[in-house]
Amino acid sequence: MTAETPDYLGVIDHLPRGASLKLDYVDWAKYERLLDEVKEKPGLRISYDSGRLRVVSPLPEHEEYKGLIHDLAVVLAEELDLKLETRGSATYKRQRDSKGAEPDESFYVKTAEAIIGKRHIDLTVDPPPDIVVEIDSTNESLWKFSIYAALGVSEIWRYDGKQAQIYRLVDEAYVESSSSGSFEMMTPTVLTEFIELSKTSGQSSARSAFRQWVRSRRP
């Protein structure tokens, strides 16, 4: 089918939390027009891959988990004296690749200096984020990996509701890794441990425990 923006805006408006809408044969102009149409509707995640468009309406737990992961990254940067710029669910897109995506969270670490003060990221001139975060407790994000690879994102942190994985970009594809390339102390086991702790002890306790853990292991 050929989708016109007005045909599916109504569907998006009534998309239940945790649901997704998949469309094929959507050209780049319609994708950009949709991004503009829904910019006042926070919470949606829109991805585009060479004509395939997917809109996801995350569950509240997505915000809970991605919020904690954001806080853990901030703690790491503070305790290890590293620069960190967070850009949340910003839209990362590049027309020449015909790809775009909105992660649950995104971090600039090694390239933080390059985007300080920038409110809009243009991947034709700006670097992609060093890390994107995908929460997969309700929707599968593996199909987005090819988008992130084309855009040059170095690393993906993925949490499926039970376990975390870290993937690094190697030769234009992601391979599962035992640690983060931007935060060497962060491993899938550590990320899982403190997310799970937040479920039983709360986010404040998890943040505090993580800070103590970092301090006990930093050089």
C-alpha cells in the first residue's frame, strides 16, 4: 500500500500503550511529514528503514527502565570524571541512508564535546550517539539494529525486561560484547543487576548502591 499521512494519523492517535503500527512503502517525504505531525505527541518511537515505517507506543515501564539507565550513565560519568551528553529519544536520521530511528535513550560520551549546546542533531555534520538504549519488554528492537549500524552508532544497550545485553558495532554489524566501549566498568551483568535491584528496592536505592559500587572499583 502507499500510505498518506492523514490516513494513519488517526490510527496513531488511538494506538494503545505497548502496541505498534507497521507500514510499508512510505517515502522519505511522508516519513519526515509524520515526524513533524507527531512532534507534539510525546512518548512515541518512530523508526524508518528504506520505506518500512514503524510507530511504537511504549508502556510506562519503558520510561521507568530507560530513566534508571540514564541515571546509571550519569553516575558513571560523574564518578569517572567523563563528559556525558544525553539526548533521550531524539530522532536520528539521514536521508542518504534512507534510515531513521528514535531510541529509548541515547548518550554521547567520547563525542560529547561535539554536540554540547546543540538542540538539533544533524547527522550529515554531527556524530551519531555513542550509545543508544532499547527497552524490549513489549516490542522487539533487533530489527532496528541495521538502522543504527547505517547511522554509525557505536553501541547498543538492550534490556528485554529480564536481562541486559551490550552490542558493539564491528565491521558494519553488531556483536554482543562483555562490556561497554564507552564505560569500561559497565557490563551486561552489572546493568541487569541494578535494573533488577530497582524493581525491589526502588530507583533511589539502586542509584545509591550503584554509586557506591562504582566508587569501590574506580581507579
